Amino acid sequence: MNAREEILRRIEDAVPARPAAEVAASYDRIDRGYLRHHHEDGVLDLFAERVAHYQATVLRVSAPDVAGTVAERLAARPGSYGVPGDLPGEWLAAADVPLVRDPDVATLDGLAGAVTGCAAAIAETGTIVLDHGAAQGRRALSLVPDYHLIVVLAGQVAPDVPEALERLDPHRPLTFVSGPSATSDIELSRVEGVHGPRTLEVLVVE
């Protein structure tokens, strides 16, 4: 037995594992009497405002304009773009740039950016959630390239956090995006692009 295994054994001895049914029941007993909805109207307006507050670019378009807007945004940054293999073809129909579907890790750093969809979005916090399922690709695709264009459908925007979480599968690898990657850890100076895209653009499809 190595040191790691010994530490894990001690943890298991100190905190015995409980049956899944017992764990689920304990969660069901948690009092959730808090206010679940803070916003009923103007959800898309609020979402766009909060996303823009994080220094991301927000573009609101109708469904027929998605392809043209995507093509315009990609043409503004020369280079090739990584996209999930199952990204809707109509979103890319007008794009005139090299596209790499499901790029491998070795390719990611050489891309000009990435285009993905999302799993859900939260108006209250201006957060976009990727679960790396349909139209989203692997997690590295949203973290390595310097530019990320996310297409958010109006129906994916939840007013508040509780409702958004109910739409998500907690067993999937969730990535919460609130603006471009940034940190202020060193002397409180904001630095962007440290652990993800330096530039985030969001297409809200109404």
C-alpha cells in the first residue's frame, strides 16, 4: 500500500460511505424555502446586460441571421477555428474560414478560436454553462483557444440559478463561463486570458 492509498483508507475509515439512497434522502430533507425566481420578465435583456458587464461582446440576432453573423465574426480574426463535430451546420453555412472539427489537443493552441453552443445560461449572473454535450465539444476546446464564440438560444436562458441547475446533469463535466478568462490574484491587477479565452463573444438567438 502506497501513501496515497493509506490516506484514502484513513478517510474512508473516518467517513464511512453511505448507500446512494440514503445520500439522496438526506438531500431531499434540505430546506429549500428560498426565493427561486427573482426575474419573470425581460430575461434576455438582463442576460445580455450581465454578460456585457463581464467585458464580453453580446450580439442579439434572429435565427435566420445566425450564419451571417458567425461568418462575420470569424472573418474578423484570420486563422482556422475549432468546432464540435455536431455543431449545427446552418450556423456555419456562410463561414469562409478553415474549420477543424473536433480538433485534437495538439491542434488547439494553433487555432484562432472556437465556436460552440451551450447547455444552459443564467440571466441573473450572466453565466453560460457548457456540459460538453451536443454542439459543445470537449472541455479543452473552450479553454485553450484565445477566442470563443458561443451561440446561446433564447430557450436555453434561465432567469435564475436554481432553475438553470435543474436543467443540468450534475454527473457531466460542467464549465461555467462568466465573461472572458481573467484573474486578479497578483496585486489585484486584472489579467485576461490566463486559463481560458481572452476574448468572449456571445450570440443570443431570439
